[in-house]
Amino acid sequence: SSSSLSSPFPPGSSQAKSPVILTTSLDEARTRKLKTLARRLGGQVVSDFSREVTHVVTPVDNNGLARRTIKYCCAILTGAWIVAYEWVEESKRAGAWVAEDAHEAAGDISAHQGPTRGRLAATSNAPPLFQDCKFRIFGEILLPHEDDLRRLLCLGGGLVDVPLPSARTSTKSNLQQKRQTRTPAQIAQNTIFVLCDADHVS
């Protein structure tokens, strides 16, 4: 019946009844208002990113573009909503968390549609961005912090600092095993090397 296909959520409302919200680049005054609203409407405001985060709230410019922060990138990789602070204001006026679509960030100054593409990829169960990618990091990283870079790569499904095998050839006599053994050069072809030179970081 048509009733079985209807949404249980009122028109214009968010499907996240108890959102887990993280802020990025948001000032203290707005963050306090958001925490107060979360206590009233249901939900929680957290201080660090995890896969449980459902929304990242950020200021945007007149074109709907946000700053590209680590939290912003984490949200794209996991498919969390990235919404402008206006979503908070509209939810306060409505007395309930409103639908996010009209408030979704359009992207950042370097790339557009990242938030939408990341979210749709997650909802369609698409493979993570870095699935099957192996990363080796060399050099000193100043920005972003190395721990943040590793975290982003792992959130995207990548494997970080996977050991390369020894250059020695296999000594096993089994021909089939020899054929299945890949050389370091072959494995390196599937590895992305991140080379960081601190002297060239501005």
C-alpha cells in the first residue's frame, strides 16, 4: 500500500533523530548555541571525529564553500553530512532537526561537490576512496600533522606503511609458489609513496 511506502519522518525533517555532531572552524559562541540546541532536540556534540559522527557543522561563504579542514575531509571519507551553520538556526526555529539538503556545503575552495559525492558514495555502499591502496610515508610532515594524514588514509580504506618484502627471491622449490610470489618491484607498483620535504612546506 502507499502508506507502507511513505516516510515516517515529517516533510522537511532530518532522518537523524539523535545526530552526533562535530564542528569545524566554528566560533565558541555558535558552538555553545549548538550544544544547547542538541540538549533540547536530542543528539550530542562531540569534540573529535569518529565513524559515529553523522553531521559536521561549518561556516560557509556566500557560495556555500567551507574551509578544507581535517574534520571536513574525514566527513567526506565517511559520508557524514557537512552542513552550514544555517542548518542549526533553521532547526532551532522549527523546533526539530530539519532536512539537511538545502544546507549542505557546496564544497571547498579547491574542489566542489565533495560533501555530496562522499555522502552519496557512502549511502550507495561504494568502495572506500582508498580501498586496495597501500601508502608509504617518507620525510617530515608539518601540515597536516602526520597522525592526521595517517588517519585520513585509514578512514578512506587505505593501508599505511605496509612493509615491502625483502629483495631476496623465494627459496621454496614449489614452482607454483614461486609463480605466486610477487617481487618488491611488483608490489611497489601497487603502493603510493608520499614524499614530504619540510623545507618546501609554506
